[in-house]
Amino acid sequence: MLRKRSDQYILKETTIGLDHLLGSSTNQFFMYVDKKLVPWNIYDPEPDNCGFVDYFGQVLQAVDRALPNQGLIFYVTMTEMKEMPSYGENVFVLILGDEFYRIPDYVDKVGGVFKCYGTRQIREQLNLYRPLLKPSYFKFLVLGQSTKNFAHRFAKKIRYRLKKIKSLLLGRSKIVPIYDIPPGYFNSENLPIKPVQDRTCDVFFDGSVVQHQYPVWSLRYWSKTPKAHSREEMVANLKRFKDNNPEFQVHLTLVAGFAGANYTPQSTYSQDLMNAKICLAPRGTTLETYRLFEAMRYGCVIIVESLPSRWFYNGAPIIQIGSWQNLEPVLTKLLNNPMLLQSLHQQTLDWWETKCSGKTVGKYIADEINALRLKL
């Protein structure tokens, strides 16, 4: 299995030969990280505090139930863009951790690719932030990050376009779509849902502001990243709200970094989150975060800056405020309207069950696989 330790993903088992991939009608599931191939019993995920294994275990269980004994092979990887252990129309890849929005080299060699975080960062950022309208330092940081990330994927983007042209002109290679899937949760326990009116914490944030400590001579130390700038603004406005509204209970815990030894223990974090009416989910390196889905799973009312267009976000009962400077009036309106909080709480739980839960995402993947196979 895959464990998280000091921000490194460690495979606990040894690599295996490709003979395990051949001659079986049973669907097969593997983790492929750091060039190591590990068989994965999705019905016994043993997450070891590695919550995405739990979530995607449920996703793949739903796929396996919907497409039983099809001889399909699923590789689950974090950021592997160059190769897979085998290829074919029965091979499907789930890419969970690529925050550079890249397109894998093997997109024309497999049956389908399902990817977190998407592949169109600059287009999404321009649509959301519109940096030429009311320019700001934050928008400048976002545009700089998007441009840097584009450099990471420029060659792959060109190669992908050429492959599509070749496919259209010659019909010799099949270019499969790259489907968006949610990143799911990370630091989340299975807990009974607490009614929102029984929760004693009004507003919740537990996490980091700066994930990496840059040296003083680094440009990043002085310029800040979009994540750091956004979260500093969120914390400042949350503290202002707390000072101006002492009647409300605000849970604000700042930690040194994501996961690993510095993160709030899973049980404590989960219980605190379940006790919260409203959860703030600021951006990380990208706009999408585990925290959003952890909060959604528990029925918290979620406040974010902005979200990209995805099938699992569009129409969701998530409050997008554009800037954290708008936080105080939004919180005041919500917390002074218990009926609105109750309504959003229930809508959020319903959205989780119908759009973002493991079984729902698994059904989405199975339906898309069926649609792809019907086209062949």
C-alpha cells in the first residue's frame, strides 16, 4: 500500500512482473509510483492514515462492481506522466497528484485517463481571475504561477496536439479523452454526521499558511506564492471577524505544513471538523483541495475563493466569495440565519452523496469506460 511520511509516498511492497497482468478476466488494480508496481486489493485498502487510498479504494470498488470480470487493468499513480507498465484498450490510468496540469505521454496507448486537477490551468485562471480587469498583486502571482506551470507541460501539450492531428488525418492512433475526477479526501475518519444545530464551532480552519519555508535569499520568500498570499489574507480577515464578533466560536489552528508529522492528528482533525458549522477551504497550490471534500463529506457549509468548472463543482452548494476580503459579511449573514445554515448543510450532504462520494465517482468512471468501449 501507499503511506505518507514526511511528504514522501512509500510503497510497502516490492515490484512484480508483468505476467500478473496477462491472461485474466478479473479486473486488476495496481499502484504505480516511483517506477514500482504494487498490486492493490481495493477491498482491503488499509489506508494507514493515507486517506486518498481509502477514498479511491471506494471509487475502484464501485468500478469493479459496475464492470465485473471485464479483464480491465487500472493503474493508480500520483504524477507518472511518461510511462505505464503495460498498454492497451483495457488499460485505464488514474492520476491523483499532478498539480502541473500536464498531459501524459501515454494518452494514445491506453483505454482512458482519469485525472485530478485538470489540464487547462491558464484558461481556467484567466476565466476566474481576469487579471487585466482590476489588476492586483495576487492576480500577478497567479498569472506567474500559471505561466511557470505551462512551461512544465508545453512540450507535452504540443505532442498531444500533434497526436490528435495524426489521429484525425491517418486514423492510426486513438487519442482518448482525459476525464476530470475529484481529488477526494485525505485526513478524514468515518464519523456519524452531527446535526448542524448541535455543532458548537461556528467557523473552522485547521491547516498551513506556508507549506515550504524558503530561505531569505529566495525570490519566493519575498514574493510569496498564490497559496501563501491567499491564506494570509484569509487568516487576517478571519481574525478580524473573530475580534468584531466575539459571540461566535472560531476554530483557527495554524500548522507548519501539509500532512506528515506537522499535521493535526486525523482523529482530532476529523472530530473538530465534524463539530464545525462552516469550513473555510482556501486554495492550495491549486484551487482544488482535499479540505473541501473533507468538509463536504461532513456536511459543513463550505466557503472558498473560486473554483474551476468541473462536473462535480458546477451547481454545488459551495459559497464562492471571490476574495477573502468579503469574508466577514458572508459569515455574518450565514451565522445569523440558522435556517439558511440548515438548508446548506443538507444540500452539501446531498451533493456529496450524489456527485462526489466514492461510489458516485466510481459509477461515473464506469459509465465513461462503457461509453468509450461502445465507440470502438
